[in-house]
Amino acid sequence: MASRISISYCLLITTLFVVAIAMPTYARPSAAHQNHAKILKKKKLPSITAYNYLSRRGANTTVGSGYNTILTSRPTVPEPVEFGNAYTFDMPLLSTQSLSSTLLGRVRGTYTFVDQNNGKVIFVSESFIVDNGASLGGLNGTFSAVGLEYIGLNSTKPIVGGTDDFTLATGIAITYPLADSGTDSNGNLFFWFKYEFIFA
């Protein structure tokens, strides 16, 4: 009887030893996985205020005449109030409401008129490229905001992620249309906007 107990005990110890050796292969994350997890760690971000200048190509504007927004698609048969018209933009992200102020980066994306009734609603998909981090406490990277904007009104869109210092960024992007707008010397329509980015 004692020998049977000893054999069973030895088998148990041997089984536990084999399992202990095998477990790290399956249970412990690899070094690559651990590094990836570190990369994806969300950073606490301060709120940011910035400005941008939208200049939409006018009917008689020549190439390279100062605009940063163009019509890229529209319905085969034009619709009233620009319904279905899509624009692509590459605008400066500025520290103040002045084209000579510090350039913080770029705002790139598209907007489409989605309001069939009065043309006052657009769907915006935009990414903010921050590449002058020295002006923003050393921050660099990109983040994106997607949603509806109401022309002439303050609008809020969700921030839906980013890269580098803005990895996993969430929060809201508030767009404030400013009164200063009109037509420049090249016939481009221009508009100023203020942004407030509030990160969660």
C-alpha cells in the first residue's frame, strides 16, 4: 500500500513539474506583445486651442492661387444646396487667427454636404497632424475627428483615436466658426475657424 502511495505521489510531482515547464510557453505574453502593450498605453493629454484657415477655390481661381480646399466629387446632375458635393482640404493648423502665426501642423480630410433641405449640414472626416510639438508642450502625432457640423454654428465631433503622443486619444473636438470670412484677391472664398480639443 505504501509503495502505491509513493508511486502516485511521484507521478503527481512529475505531472506538476511538466506543467510548470510548459506553462510559460502559453501563459506568459511574449516580449513583442509586452512592447506592443506599452506602445498602446494611453497618455494624459492637455486641452488644445488652435485655429485654421479654409480657402475654397473660386470659380476663376488659377492653380496655386492660395486655396487649400477643392471640389472633388458631385452628383452627375447637380443638386440644389450642393447636396452630395464632396470637398477635400489640406489646411494649416495655427496658434492664433493669423496666417503669420506659429504653424502647429495641418488639418487634412474631407467634408460632404448631407442636408437635402437647406445645405446647412456637412459630414466631416478630418485628421490633425501635430508636427511642431515645441509649441504644444512637446506633443507630436496625429488624431482624428469624425461627425456632423452645422454651417455657421458651433459644432462638436468625437475624437476617435490617434498616433504617437495621441495614441488611443478620445474626447471631443469643438469647431467655432469665426466672423472673419469673405473672398480673397484671387477669388477664393475663405473662412476662419477656432478649434478646442478636449481629451478624455
